[in-house]
Amino acid sequence: MPEPAGGKDHCPRVRYRGELQAPPGYGTLVTAAVSVSGPVAILSSADSDAGLHARYEQRPGGASFPRTASVTRPAVALAAYEGSGTVPARVARVRALPVTFPHVDLLADGSFLVAGGRCAWTPAGGPERNALAIDQNSRIFRRGCLGDGIQHLQVAADGTISAGYFDEGVLGNLGWSGPGPVPLGAGGIVAWSPDFEKTWELDPEAGLVCDCYALNVTPAGEVLACPYRDFPVVRIRDRQVTVTPANSISGPAGIIASGERAPSSGPTRTRRC
């Protein structure tokens, strides 16, 4: 990150609040996020986690590729925690989660949003529906497609879903950009409605985001990102984009902001699927 003004340490401070408690029978953390109202997580049993991050080889010993749908369709628990509480305030148990490499957050109506990080396009079936809205009765009541290569997913207080995509979701793979259509994440950062309709995106022709390394959304809906190649700080406010060059940043895994300062964490890269 850039040298703090005046040589003083302006890095954010964190305070330990406790360990999130898992619902009975679901002791393995698959993924977690921080929603507007507090932490939210997907948990599974120990023997189910592998199916959610499965890969396959086209030939023995060859390159491996991510599975875009779970073959085992494992049972998972979706847990929402309020504020800094460590006991789940709400739990939805899904008996057969169909997506892989999942992201999770809460929609504005309190239902769970789960989106698979990978999504194929095929001539026979078109795009896979990798976005799920799940109510508190564990019912998948809406499905849609948010595209392939989702690296970050966050929901603002007004319900807008912001997604940041890594390079395969921007440039194309798994049928996107040949023989299928332009990837849904071609702009690198895309805004979606709670009904999974695209409402806004960065201009793909501008080429600002080749790979969205870090993304954060404020409660007011402002989006902050730090993309490859030059790792500037990209600020999106009311669909207006501001790009600020940054010094000494390479491969950040996260970004937070306080006023006009935006420290980023790195250089560790989050897990790629």
C-alpha cells in the first residue's frame, strides 16, 4: 500500500469478536462474507466440501478444469449472523446445492444469495443458471445467470448486486466468447438487480479491468475495486467512475476505505477456482 501520510501508521485496526458458531452437523466452512447486517456463511459437512470445489481431468494426468455444477449436490447450511454476534440469527438448510465454488450474501429482503463462481455456456443449453435466491424456508425461489469467473460478490443496502470478475469471466472461457456470446463479465465489474438482471457495467471497450483482484461495496452502494494490470483504485459512485493511480500495490486481495483513503491488503491472492 502507499506510504502513510507523515510516516504514521494509518492501517486499519481489527478486534477479535469471537468464532462464528456452525449449525449442528455443518462444521466445515465453505465460504463466508460480510453482508450489510453482519457475517453470512455457507457451511457443509466435512465429506461434502470437496464436491463444492470439484475439478476434472479430460485425460489422466492432464490439465484439470473446474466443474461448473456439483455432481454430488451436497447438503449445506446457509447461516446469517447479526452485527458482531457469533450465533446464527437465521439458518437455511439446502439439501442439494447445485453450484460449485459458491459465493454468498444476503438480498435486501433477507433471503440468501448464492452464486457459483463458474458458469458454462453450451450451444444446446445456453448459459447455466448459477445464481440462486433462497428463502428462510430453504426454498430456491429464483434462479438466474451472473456469468462465469465471479471473483467477488456483494449486495448493497438497496439490493444492488455488485460482481467483480477474474480474467476468464472477462475474456471468456467455458463456451463464452466462442462459440457462445460475449461474457457477461466482460466489463470486469457489473451491477445486477435482485432479479438477476444486468443494470450497469463498466465499459468493456475501455479495458479498465482485466482481472478484478479486490472489490468492496459500502452500505451506501459505492463500489471500490483494485484491478489488474496497474492496480489503480477504481471508485464507482452513482455510476460515475473515478480512477486513482496507486503506488506499491501488486496483487491485492482486499480493499477498504475511510474517507478518501483506501488501504488494500496483499499481496496474497484469494483462492482462484
